[in-house]
Amino acid sequence: MNQDFVKSPPVQQLLDRASGMTVEGGDDRLKHILRDLVEASMNVIVKYDVSESEFWQAVKYLQEGVGEFGLIVPGIGLEHFMDLYMDAKDAEAGRSGGTPRTIEGPLYVEGAPIVEGDVNLSADADDTDTLYMSGAITGMDGEPVKGALLHVWHANSKGFYSHFDPTGEQTPFNNRRRIRIGDDGRYAFHSKMPNGYAVPPGGATEKLMHAVGRHGNRPAHVHFFVEAPGYRTLTTQINFGDDPFATDDFAFGTREGLLPVPNRQGDTAYIAFDFVLQKADEEDDEHFSARARTAA
Ligand SMILES: [Fe+2]
């Protein structure tokens, strides 16, 4: 079938009606987005001659996979694409430099304890090495950032996050803290060394990854938000540079400048890492994205 089929008058009229183009009311921008999205799906169906059975299998996949959308979205590269897109827009606006942003992932939990000083993130026992991490939070001119709040979250040695641990072994907010930073802009914490993890076995993300010949593994990593008055809120994470999946992260979280190699000595590992924040141009810069996040 010729691709022009989607351009035929009956299909175009269907698209107009389905997206609300032919009626008053509703959101005009959403109408256009919906129309383009449905038309793109139609083009894929025609291009690959998707059968009726395949079509309904795809619908079933989406229905069953809805609980894993937070993993599927980074797995297919869309979450990283958003970073690339925001970077490109920043560059166009002359806003570059500082610590790179990278994907948030689906496992942040709101309401972690707010702590100060040299912090221990791990409330639970975990038979693994101890990670020490420290550094400075500065602005682009090297000035210490005052009044920062550093959100940190990472997995345990089994690759599981508190609040999402299928073994049920972790206490709430284990390996999750919000660290109130002093006027010197320095932070320091220690915790039980995280390991990388794989997407849930047998789940929708794994099915898709395997179907396209990929794996669903992430290297060991630590997530951060950094927020401070007058600065752009930064969403980022470090991947451990010595992890086998360091540059083969299924979620595309690895970025240049975010890949420190832990200095491992016996049963301890040290990472020195500085955060460099851009100044906020507008109030919105200081906010988080409107993503739905787990609250506990
Ligand atoms: Fe993670």
C-alpha cells in the first residue's frame, strides 16, 4: 500500500474529526498535537503494513505496560531526548555550561528527611562497601551557592530502591536524603555503595528490550536534584565510571562529565564531584518539572 493512503481525503477527514479540528472548543494546541500523533501512528501502520492482529497486540502491550512507562520512556531514549532537546534550546538561548542535566528516572520519592552536615544516607544494614562523596556546589563564576538543597537518592547493593524494593527489606527513605547546604557550598555524605540494576524480570520494559535485542541494565549510579535560590534547578546523576554498563546504560543516563570513577580502597570508595549551577533567568527556572512523583 502506498504511503499516500494516509493523505487520502477520507483519512484526512477522519484525522480532523478525531482530533476535534471540526468542532468549537477544546485546546487548539492539543488538537494539533493529537492530530499529528495519530497521523504518525497511521503512517507507521501503513509503512510496515501492520496487521490487525499486530495492532491489537500493540494496544495490549501498552495496556499491560502502563505501570512501567517510567522505565519504558527512558529505555526507548525519549527521556534522554528531552535532555538533548532542552540542551539544544539552551544553547540557542546562549545558556550553556555547568553540570550537565540528565534523566531523573521514575524512582524519586518526595519528602525525604532534610539533614545537615556530613550525612549518612543509609539507615539500613547492607553488606557492601561504603561510598564517600563530597564536593562543592558553585555557580558558573565559581561562587559558592548559598542556601542549596541537595536531593540524593540511590539503590542499595542489590540494585533496589527504598519504597520500590520487591523484597520489602528497606525502611522508608533508606539511601534518600535532602541535604541542606551551608553558605560555603560544600556537601559531604556517605552511604552503602549502590549497585546497578536491571528492569523487572518479565515486565513490559524487559519484553521490549529483548524484542529489539537490547538489555535492560543500568550501571551503578547516584541521582541528584540541586535547588538553590537564584539558580536553575538541576536534575542529574553520576554513573560509576568503572561499572561494566558505564557507557552502555539502557536508560541513556550516562553523559560526559557525569562519569566519575570511584577511588576504591579496601572496603571504601571515594568520589569527588562538584556541581556547577546556572543562574536562573526566570522564576520558572527554580522549579521542578511537573512530572508526577511518588510521595511518601
Ligand atoms: Fe536510578
